[in-house]
Amino acid sequence: MNDNSQPAAVRARGIVKSFGSGDTQITVLKGIDLDIYLGELLLLVGESGGGKTTLLSAIAGILDINEGNIDVLGVPLSALPANKRTRFRGQTMGFIYQQFNLLPALTAAENVAVPLLIQKVGRAEALRRARVMLNRVGLADRTEFLPKNLSGGQQQRVAIARALVNEPRLLICDEPTAALDGPNGQKIMELLREVGRSPDRCVIVVTHDSRIFHFGDRMANLTDGRIVNIEQISQEGTA
Amino acid sequence: MIGAYFFITMIRYDCFSSIGLEFSTSSSRVGDHTVNYVALKMLFGDRAKYLMLLCGLTFAVMLIVQQGSIFWGLMMWSQASITNLNVPIWVTDPGIAQVDEVKPLADTAVDRVRSVDGVEWAVPLYKGLLRARLATGEYHQITLTGLESATLIGRPAEVLEGRFEDILQPDAVVLDQWAVERMGGPTVVRVGTIFELNDKLARVVAIAKTQKSFTNIPVVYTTYERAMRYVPHERRILSYVLAKHKDGVPVEDVVQRIRTQTGLGAFTQEDFGFKTYMWVLVNTGIGINFGTTILLGFIVGMAIAGQTFYLFTIENLRQFGALKAMGASSFTLSRMILLQAFTVGLTGYGIGIGFATVFGFLTARGGNLPFAETWQLLLLVLVALLAICLVSASVSIIKLARLEPAIVFR
Ligand SMILES: Nc1ncnc2c1ncn2[C@@H]1O[C@H](COP(=O)(O)OP(=O)(O)OP(=O)(O)O)[C@@H](O)[C@H]1O
Ligand SMILES: [Mg+2]
């Protein structure tokens, strides 16, 4: 269902990123070209330490790159001043991190409401929408729990609800199912695919988990700092 | 006032939660408040960390206020010989350095001061060191204070035992409570006790309450006329002329007039106190010794306060990074950090002052330890603390501005 005539939500060209300097310098991204289209769920796979998280950070505009250009929804990130980039990120992107990064002092519902609060949505409204979203990830009965009183999988689902709550057009997920068991992982991926299928949204998911490969539309393989292969995933039985 | 501090501090958390509830019921509230809410929850949410932070700040404030109050109290003691007499104008030799250094004047000085325009009254005062010999044979150095008998101007405001007016009886003297203490306590010295001043009889008729003085030399009150009998014959025995300005005439003007018309040194009570105080600061070890202690206390206290808060934000850096990744601007994050800093800073200030006051109240009760918690000191500590909070918050803010929110992905 994804032909490349659709507009690219993310257009990355010639991304180079190194860490450190001098003898200890390592180049993690060695010239990445990648397009992510609206209406798709792109899987990003590759060896551990290969630079997947680094690439996600670059696309999110929270990590400065050495070379290359990244356009998100037609906006060149590097052209935006820092504060505008921050606002742009808050308005258009949602994140699911490898580590959940929930605020330990806030309840599940409050955590989910944070992106809305940052966007100056009133607190009552933000909390209402947060509870709706928690309901969708199956945590309706845990909305007032603190993160420390939730299991790892439940925390991950709170983080997912938080990423989805402001209906971001670009959803960036770093191993969203790593902490989840099979059925819960499947449920989350269904949710993410639903997001990816909306015509004006897209999802990029980093994963090692072959059980969820079939949720993707395409799969990109990042090896040794380069995208070595992008393959279309057959969608029999799901479409 | 202190009670109020405690109260506010204690109710703050609950108060904040209930305000929070109100916020959540009025949906028209906009984001400004809601991010503040997140900031405060981050602060209060981890009770253990918050209490640690609060303890650090409270300790710092307590240390500074306590040390400062003792220092100030000592300085008050240095002026006790002046404040205990409580008269508006002191006239003496122009070259005088401080109150306990007496430079006698000619007897005519009293009349010369009286003749100055704007002077309501002027009376003589004798003040000098003498040795008292108790019935036990013990000697004690005392300050003999001779008040003009007609008015008894300069008498202590509070009398603990006996009647001060009885000082007019033959051989009568009044002691202050420190004299009783220094000379062996109420079993040795009390109303009715007879001792010798320069081989002449003195009979205690009353015990007065005074502010403890710096040197802690007992004060013996007598009349000016009788003081002349006690002291060995000297050419001049007039130590000071005490005076008051007429109502409606500024005291500074009268002081100036006394100076120019009589050529004597004249000071307001405050100026003379300050002069004495500065003399003690400069000429005794107190300025240096206590000053360094207090300065150290101040620096240590402020360092603790700054360090604790800085650590707090560093520990929260990852959380702030997550907020930044979710689109919180640096401005928003700065505001959150400042809110946290000032909230915990003011709370620590309140509790710290509370503790310091309780300490002062318990130890300085009865006037045995110097302790003067003045509003100037409290204001100074407040300003310093807010400055420290501001500085440490700023350091955190700068660190945060440089922070790559990418840390949240790792
Ligand atoms: N801030 C940094 N400073 C130095 N090196 C870094 C930094 N961030 C990442 N790296 C290095 O870049 C490389 C790629 O890291 P990255 O986290 O992108 O890998 P990854 O593909 O996400 O791995 P994993 O699957 O284990 O999460 C690693 O060798 C890592 O050590
Ligand atoms: Mg990674």
C-alpha cells in the first residue's frame, strides 16, 4: 500500500554523526539516506550499537548532526532555531523511549498529560484525554498509580499513551515492546500500526523483536552506519 | 511571626494539593499553571529527596541566623552601659572613644549644656570602676554609677526587688542582677546586705534588672552626690552629662549645638552606641574572631544550600531532558527550576528561622547568652538565600540549556 509517490514525512539525506574527537572519535552514522512516508509504519532493525537510537535522535532534532539534512513534514530541522525546533517537536512528534523516562513523582495519568500540559492545554482537559489514552492501552484501572507501583510492561504502556496523547504526526519509537510480553506487545503494535495507517501520520519503530515484524510496512536495516537494505513487508492476512 | 512561618511551611503541601484540585475542576486554567504543577510535583513527589533538600537549606539558614544573632547579641552587650541608662544625649570629652573609657569633665559642664538652646534638661552622671569588699572579705571590681538624686535620670526601667527610690536613704545602693550573680548569688548578696566601697559602707536596698554588659562588671547604683564620697579624691569626677532635647527640636540639631557652643563631645544615644560598638569590633578580638566564625558559617551555610539544590537538579536532569524532548522550551524549564528553587528555599528559610529562634529562646532566656535576632539579619539571610537559590538554579538552567535531550533515548 505504500508506493513511493506518497509525500515523505521524513526525508534524511547524507546524515553523518560522530562522537568524541581525535583518536577516540567514532563515526556512528556514515551517510544515511532515508525516507519515511505518511501512512506507513517503518521498522528499523540492525545490530546493537549500530546507531539506531542515534538516528532516531537526529530525526527528532534532539541531537545535532555533523553532516546532512533532515526535513520533517517539509520543514528543514537544521534551519529552525533551537526554541522553534523544540516547539515544532512538541507539536508534531511523539516519543517512546527504550527506557520509559516517566516522571516518578507523577501518576500515570499525569505523566500521560505532560505533553498536553507543555502545549498549554488546561489541566482538567489534559487529564481527561490522558485517561482516555490510558484506557486505549489497557490501563484504565491504573490511571492514578505512580510509576514505581506499575510493572515494567505497564510503565511502557504509560509511556506509549504519553507518546500518543497529543496525536503526533510523527511517532518515534525505540524498542517499544522490549519490556512487554507477547500478547501485550501485539496489542501495542496494533495501536501503533493504526497510527501509521492514518493518512497524515507515520511511525518509525526500532526493534529486535521478530514477532512484531509483520506489523511493519517496510523494514530498513542499519548496519555499520549505513542503511544497507530496505525491504517491503508482505501484508498478507493483515490488510 | 515565627509561628506563622511554621504554619505556612506545614500546610504548604496540603494547601498546594487542594489548590491543585481546584485547578483540575476549572478547565479554563491555562498551561502556565499546569507546568508549574508538574514542577512542584517533581519537587514534593520524592518525599525523601525533598526532605534532604529541605534539611540542607534549613540547616544552612539555622546556622547563619543563630551565629548572626549571637554576634549581634554580643554587640548589643557592648552598648549595654549606654542603653541601660536610656537617655537621648550623652555629652563628654570630644576625644572619647567608647563609653567605658571615662574622661572626666569640669563640674561646670552641666550648666553649660543646660544653657544650650533646645536642651530640655541636663544632669550629671558619675561612672567609674571601684572595688567592693564583701563581709566575707572577698573583693569584686564594680562599676559605680552615680545618678543625679533629684531626678534619678538613667535609672533602670525594671526593679526586681526592693524600691529604687530607697537609693536616697543614707549609704543606700542598688545592684543589678549581674552584680548579685557575680558577687556570689542571692545567698551572699541581697536586699539588706552591707558591703564596703573604698572603706565606706554601702547598703543594698534594691536589685534592678539591666541588660548584661560585655565586660560583665557588676553595676552598683548610687546618687551622684554620694558617688563623690565613695571615690578617692579626684579633681574632676563628672563623667558624663546626660541630656534631652526639647520636644519638637530634632535631637541631631541639639547635639550639634551642644558641640559648637560648649566645645564638648555630644552624641545621640544611637551614635554613641555605634561608636562603642565599632570600638569593640576594631579593638578587641571579637570582631576578627567572631566575624570569621560568622563569615565561615555564612559561607558554609550558603555552600550547603547551593550544593544541595544543585545536586537536586542534576539528579532530575534526565527528567528535564524528557520534558525538553517532549517540547518544553528552555524558558519553560527555567521557570520550573526557579519555582522549585524558591519554593524549597523559602520553606527552608521559614523552618530554619523557626529553629534558630527556638534555640535562641531556650539558650538566651534570662539574658545569659547574647542572642539578638533582628529583622535586618533575617532580611540579609533571606536575600542571601534567594541569591543562592537563584545562582544554583541558574547553574542548573545553563546545564539544562546545554543538555542534549538525546540522553533520554539512552
Ligand atoms: N553521546 C555519545 N557519546 C559517545 N558515544 C555515543 C554516544 N551516543 C551513542 N554513542 C555510541 O554510538 C554507537 C551507537 O549507539 P546507539 O545507541 O545509536 O546504538 P543502537 O543501535 O541504538 O543500539 P541498541 O540496539 O543497543 O540500542 C554506540 O557505539 C555508542 O557507544
Ligand atoms: Mg538503541
